[in-house]
Amino acid sequence: MASTPLSRRQSALGSDSRRASIDPSRLVPMDKVSALSGTGDFNVVFVGAGNIMFGSDEGPWNHSFRFEHKLGPRLKVVALIDPAVDRAAAVLQKKCETFVKSAYENTRVYKTLDDYVKNYNRKEAPRAFVVGSPPMFRGTTQPGRDIELQILHHFPDTALFIEKPVATGPSSEIDEAFKVAKAIEEKGTITSVGYMLRYLKAVQMMKQVIEENNLTVMATIARYACAYEAIAKPDWWNKAKSAGPIVEQGTHFCDLSRYFGGEVDISTVSAHSLEWDENAGHLSKMSIDETAIPPENRIPRVTAATWKYASGAVGSFTHLVALQGHDYSCELEVYADGYQLKLVNPYVQPVLYIRRPGSDHEESHRFPDDDPFFSEISVWIDNIEDIEEDPETSHILCSFEDACKSYQLTWAIREASERSRAERLKIQAEAGKQ
Ligand SMILES: NC(=O)c1ccc[n+]([C@@H]2O[C@H](COP(=O)([O-])OP(=O)(O)OC[C@H]3O[C@@H](n4cnc5c(N)ncnc54)[C@H](O)[C@@H]3O)[C@@H](O)[C@H]2O)c1
């Protein structure tokens, strides 16, 4: 596959995350997309047979479903890599019982990428890898946790889609994620990272307002309140397993804040947390047994952070593990001279409120049927197929390097909150001694 078109698009994206955008009118739902102009089988390898790939009751994500709609009968999943082979076999069996059978009837299951490479059939060369394995197994340069580098080595011309976050190892490994980003850039591999909120029509409309009015962002204010009652994965509640709610989940809003605010001056990040062992941190409806998690690995209930962007603008983010029920409550406000752009409920039913100069009125915009999971897959495939001739359209909105920067910000927030907790405990202990 030629890498020239990619280089053109990726240079359009560049390292400044504030420039790239898509005209919101180009983001159309699955059922309104006109037929893809490419031809022939589109061979894909899926890494991970879990919820992000095949769906669950926890949310609208389900990459396989979007691939089926984007590629129709052209889709051929040539391999599914997952150490849980029974789970992989079960999802394939289910697919083969439906009208999308032709995409999965010849899919081979492998426990590891190495097994796939050993049994590789050139006639079924993949055009793309979709990596949805847990982040603790990727994003580094270490054997067994370096799947991106292994794919680059064995399949240098094959595109990559990687789920967020890029990794969840210790913060000392963040540099390794940046090394992976460099290797991807050097190879010119078409790569997209799954920060799908960037592809929301509402988000692209915010970009449009900023670009058309030549605005300079003054502040981003983000709030992410998850519905903890619905979170039943024990690993999510264990910092040693998932790296905690900022790195694993708040990452979406840290990324979106950066998308509008630009580069963060990491040295300015400060944060406070409300922890599980403080009176206000008691939760009455957890669906897991937290006593099975070592105290030092239990997650904070509230984390509130502020930082400076390189531009001088100020960012703030509050993550809460506080709500019950099912739906999350999330908002992002972006301010510029005379403007307030307020994105409400991006996960469930996005609404964008805009206040403009010279008026106290708040316009509201709704986006029924918007599907950012489809848009991110659709744009990525269009880039692989190079069917978009206009270099100003259909940019991949999040490169691996950009995603590394969001990962770095989330770790900086977690570590700043842990430092401030340690300082507070020290002061309390000293006061107790007196
Ligand atoms: N963008 C979103 O909104 C969104 C939503 C859900 C999940 N995700 C992301 O997708 C990723 C996977 O999450 P999930 O919910 O599907 O998890 P999951 O636990 O449901 O599935 C992960 C699968 O990967 C398999 N696996 C483990 N080690 C592997 C390895 N080394 N190679 C290949 N497969 C391996 C597991 O056996 C499991 O089947 C995470 O990074 C998560 O943050 C993103």
C-alpha cells in the first residue's frame, strides 16, 4: 500500500491538535452513507474479542458492527487474536448465525500475534489491524506488551486502529509509548486512536465556530461524572489493574480538553482527590466487593485538576465516581472572548449550547442519530482506501502521538492528586503527634 496519501493527510493533522477538523455535515450516520467506492475484499485482523470489538450492554461501542456497515460484503476478518480462544470462538459463532456470516466464516482464531505470524497466509494479507486488547498489554517497547511495534515489523504497510488509552503501565513507561509513536510516524503507517468523542458532530461544530471566528481559547472546563453502580468490572476499581479512573476513563475528557486547548504544560498540573477512606467518599451502591482490593489500590471518588496550556489558557477537569443508575453526566465548556461553547451529555444525547458576542442568548443544537464510533471507523477506512481526494477533508483526528500526550496528561493528574493526598496525610499525622 502506498504511503504518500497518508503522509499528506498526517502532515495536515500535524502535531498541533487544534488545527485538524472535519466539516460536521460530512459526518453522516451509518444508514445515510453512500456505498463505498473501493472494491475487493477488505481483510482485517481484530486483536481482542471483547466488548469494544463485539459490543456489550455497557454502552454503544461495537467496532465489528460499524465495520460490517462501512464495508458490507467486502469485509473479511481474516484473524481474531485473543488468548481467550473460547470467547473468540463464541463471538464468531454468533456472527456466523447472521447475515454477516461471509465476513467471519473463514476467520481463524489465534492466541497471540506470533501464532498468527507463524501461520500467515500471504493470500489473505490484511489491510488493517484493529487493536482492542486491554491497554496493559500494549503501548510499550517490552516483549509481550509491544504489539504495535510487532505489527509494524511484520506488516509494515498495514494500517492501525488502536483503542484508547495507548497504555496503562506505570508512569515510568510513558516514554516508551512516545517511542512507539515515533516508530509509527517514521514508518508512515495510517494510524488512528479511538478517542471517538473528537468525531462527534457537536465537537466538530465547536471546532467550526472557533476556526470561522478565528478564536483563541481562554479556558476549558470539563466534568465527567460516571454512573458507578453500572460498573461491574472489578479491574476498573483497582488502580493496579486499570491505572485508575482518570487514566482509564477520564482520558476521553482530558483528550477532548487538549483537542480544544492545545498542548498542556505538564509541569503546571495540580490536583486534589476525595478518597475511598474519607467520610465523604463512602459509596452505598457499588456492585463489586472493594474489600478484595488492597487499600492502596482503591480508586478515588473525586479528582479535581487544573493546568496551564502552552498558549496560556487554563484547563480544569473534575472526575466523579458518584452517580448511580446507568447514564453518565458529562460536560465540557470552552471559552473564548465573547463565546461560550458548552457540550452536554456527549455519550447519550449530545447537546451543544452556544453563547455568542453581543447577546445573552444561548443557542442550542441537537444531533440526533450521530454515531462517533461509526465516524471514526469510517474516516480511518477512507484514509486507508484513499477515496477522499480533497486533502482538507476526512482527517484522522487522533494520531498515536496525540493520544500519548493525552495519556501523559492523565498520569500527571493522577500523580498530582496522589502527591497532594500524601502531603495532607503527612500534615495530619504530624498534627496528631502534637
Ligand atoms: N472508546 C470507548 O468508548 C471504549 C469503550 C470500551 C472499551 N474501550 C477500550 O477498549 C479496550 C478493550 O476494552 P474491552 O471493554 O473490550 O475489554 P474486554 O475485557 O471486554 O475485552 C478485552 C479482550 O482482550 C483479550 N486480551 C487480553 N490480552 C490480550 C492480548 N495480549 N492480545 C489480544 N487480546 C487480549 C481478552 O481476553 C478479552 O477478550 C480498552 O482499552 C478500553 O479502554 C474503549
